[in-house]
Amino acid sequence: YQRRVHGGSELLNTPRAAIPLIALDEIREQWSGKSYDRRQSVTALRKDFPQVDFSFLGSDADELADRSGCKETQSHLAERAHRFLTFLRGRPETEFAVVSHWAFLKCLLEVVVVAQRGHTEQGSAAFGNGELQSWSFKFETPHCQS
């Protein structure tokens, strides 16, 4: 978790007011049940990354790690990805930089949305370590049939 916050902070090394830097548990890596996937407390993260807005994290402690000792399911990961898109849709900004883990991004693009580019021959979203990819999403209002 700390590496993603650090990476995002370095990527967007600008004054805090210019570009909001927001931490979200929704885009964290898939919980493996291992201690190395646990995020630090918000209190500790705020000390190391004062330029990041941690107010969207539900609590100081890592609730995902505390709720479950076992590996996070793909369906739960997809629920988080859907909540993330709902969050983006409600934001006033129109362009975003997302710094996350490949498992989350793969789920986001293959399960939650229909991805039109960036697929390997096997049909899965491919991400290299530290890779930058550009994607465009269009949020549409569902149409009701009478």
C-alpha cells in the first residue's frame, strides 16, 4: 500500500492544491491474507505522505485485513472495482491518474468494464511493473425501455 501511495505522489509531484491526491482502499491490491498486503494505519501514512488525502479511507486500521484472514475472492475484488468507478463518476475531475496493483487493474478492466485495448493474445489485460497505460471511459446513463 505504501509503495502505491509513494508512486502516486512521485508521479504527481505537484503542489497539493493543483491536483488532488486521494488514497482509496477500493483500488488496493487483492488481499492475499499475508501480512505484506496489509496497509499501514492512516495515522502512519499521513506522517509519511502529508500531501495525500486519506479522508476516504474508512478507518485508521486496515479493515479488509482485519475482517478476513483468508484470500480475497475475485467477486469481492470486482465489487471494490465497481465502487471505484462509482467514486470516479461522482468526482468533478474528468481526467485521473490511478496508481494501483496489477490484480486490481486486471479485474477492473476484464470483469467490471469492457476493455477494448491492451489485451494479450490470451485475452487478459497485460501490465508490466510500473507501467503507464492510458484508458478512456465513458459513463453512460442507462436507458429504460417502456
